Amino acid sequence: MSRPSNPYARPDARTRQARAEGYPARSVFKLEEIDRRVGLLRRGQRVLDLGAAPGSWTLYSSERVGPEGRVLAVDLAEIRQNLGPNVTVLRGDLRTLDPEVLLPHAPFDLVLSDMAPNTSGSKVRDQTLSFELFQAALATAVRVAKPGSSFVGKLFMGPDFRAAERATREHYSKVRVLRPQGTRARSSEVYLVGIGLTPLRGDSLERDPKA
């Protein structure tokens, strides 16, 4: 029996456009749209990019924050994209990573998460794993970002969506749910955007006062 074809295997027009503009993946247009609609990125910011490989969001963010800003990119996979001097890459699994290793780069003005599980073919399992990654990203944002900061997290739509939305609203003064136009038609992903972090007592880790 032949294996079903992968609809994402061949580059589409947006993928070709991204590569022509110097980005490794079409996902850059999703962040670009979210940034345009919400106004996330500004010069001089510190950004934490979770699930950063292959590097499109990292590259876009580093360009937007400029040489005065800093971007910390975290992923299990190697990032081969050429990135500027204002980017630091940390290879590791966020779910097992000691948050302390993030503190030298904190506090962050913006936490981005484009993390997604390797799809298994089971819709329910993939949705559950996506929710777990979203929870890990949100918990990290609450611990290492500054009050008033913003958060963007990807989530596969499923039974846990409302729980993810409620959890985001517990920590951010405003929450938006966005599905960028660049999202593939058959994809179930959406992005929860939290604006204005209002951490509860005990949420934040101790940080170097000189940071």
C-alpha cells in the first residue's frame, strides 16, 4: 500500500516568496501579520522565541528589534539560518529546560511560541500534545517576561482550546485569537495573543537587578 502524499512536501507560492526574501519558511508571514495587526515588535525589545527552528520568526524578530534589541531562540532542532549578532540560540527541550538558563537574557518584552508536536496522524493526540506545548510556553512567559509584556502561542484547535484561552486570560489584560491568512487551509492551528502581562505574586523568578 502506498503512503499518502504529504500536502506540505512541495513548496507553495508563499514558501517560495519567503525564501526569495531570505527567510527559511513561510511561517514568517504569519508573524508578520500578527505583528501588523497587534503591534508586538519594537526596536530595543528583548524577545524569547520558542520552537524557533528553522529560524523565520527569529530572523524577522531580530530585524524588527534592531541592533539595540536581543532575541533568544530556543528549539530542539538545529537552526541553520544565518542570524545577526543580536540573536542567541539555545538548543533544548522547553519542557525539561531549567528556566534558570533563560534568566541571563530576561526579562523579556515578548515571548513567541510557534511550537507544534510532530503530527502522529491521530487528531486527538496531536491536539493534546499541542496543548501541552502551549501550556509550557505560557508558563515560561509568565516566569521570565516583564509586567506589561506580550505573548503569542500556537495551538491546535480542539477540546482544550477554552482551557488555553482561560489560562491566558488569567495572566494578560487582553487576549486575542488570530488565524493568520498565511495559515494553510487544512491546518487547525490558531494563535492566542496575550497583551499586558499582569503576573500573580510568586509567578516571576528572581532576576538580576542589573538586567
